[in-house]
Amino acid sequence: MSAMNVLLWVVFPYLAIAILIGGLIWRYRYDKFGWTTRSSQLYETAILRWGSPLFHFGILMVLIGHVGGLLIPKSWTEAVGITEHAYHLMAVFIGTVAGFCTLIGMIILIARRRLTGPVFAATTRNDKAMYVVLAAVIVLGLLSTVRANVSGNGYDYRETISPWFRSLFYFSPDPEVMAGVPTGFQIHVVSAFALFAFWPFTRLVHAFSAPIGYATRPYIVYRSRGDRPGLRPTRPGWGGPPQLPTAQTRRARPR
């Protein structure tokens, strides 16, 4: 067991997870008002309307695929009747489509952020670094998948990466398992954990927000400021138009 393998596949993952959890707690306690995407929709909407759905749809499908492939053992899928060949074809096809959707959407969003003046002016250095790391994770994962499963002989990561990843959660990781993983997948895993460590300090933190109170919050009452007759009949009192004082009320007014 080499020191480099222990550093990459034992120390670094736990360090990244610790920074992720600690960073989220720190950000929530000391920067609640900064827990936002800092939306730039007010500056530009035409390009955003195309790039944002593509990116979010792709990244959601990629996340679901990774959760299923890394956390669900192969024996479980085979027990419900899904053969390894069927799972492999489904994972490669859906994963490749989702990866390209994510990549295309991210390219559109980055081009929009760079070419639209107000959006670029609102972009921080932290945002730029986040896009670099996120792009590296997506591109490396897509390249590794295409190279191994489309143009190559195929690679079953559920035999190596998945057991190693699950072993992190019961504190018994075997770094030698990852030593035989292809280099492309190794770099992809390292860059993904680097993204996890960077996550709490970027706009990506909004992914951990859930609108739990949305279903129970009170209704928001909207009122028009313009005079639009016909909405409801005017009535006297607080809801009616102001009344001019009559001669009798003018005389009764105290001096």
C-alpha cells in the first residue's frame, strides 16, 4: 500500500467531506443572506431560457445516475431482474445523453456570462473558479465514459469505484481497489471530491436549499396600483374612495 494511494483514496476524500460539511455549517451560520445563486435573470433572459434548463436537466440526470451506480450494489439490481448487460446499456446511453446536455448547457451559460456585459460585471472570481472546477469534473467524466464504454471495450466501475465509495461511509476504505482503476476515472473522482470541498463557498450552495415552507406559507396578496374599473364594486368605508367633506361636516370640524 503506497503512501500516494492512501493520500488520494483515504485522506483526501475524508478531508473533502469534512470541508463540505464544515463549510455548509459555517456558511449557514455566518452568511445566510449570501446563501443564494445571485441570479442574473434581470440582466438577460433570452439565452438563460435555453442554457439553464439544459444544464439543470442534465446535472439532475447525472446525479441520479451516480447515486444509482455508486450506492446501489450490483447484486441488488440483479435481484430485481435487471441484468448487468441491460444496466450497462441503459447507464451508458442515459449517462452520455445527460452528460452532453449538461456540457452544452454549461457552455451556453458560460458564453452568456462572458458576452453579456451586466452579467459579466456581476461575476465574481469565486464564480469563475467554480466554473473551471465544475467544467473539469463534467468533461473528465464524459470523456472517461465515452472512451471506456463507447470507443473502448467497456469498464464496469461498479466492481471497483462503487465498493470503494461505499466503504468510505463505514470507515473501511481500501485504497488498493482504486489503484487499478483507469487513469481517466481516477482523475474524475479526484476532481469531483475537489468540487465537493469547494462547493460551500460558491453559488452551488443553493443546491442544498429546499423550499420546505413553501407548501405551508400563507398566500401572497397582490393588489393593482392602477384604476381598473370592473374588478369589484366600490363600497363606502375603508374600501371606498375618499369622500369630500360636506358643509355640515366642515362646520362640525373643531377649530
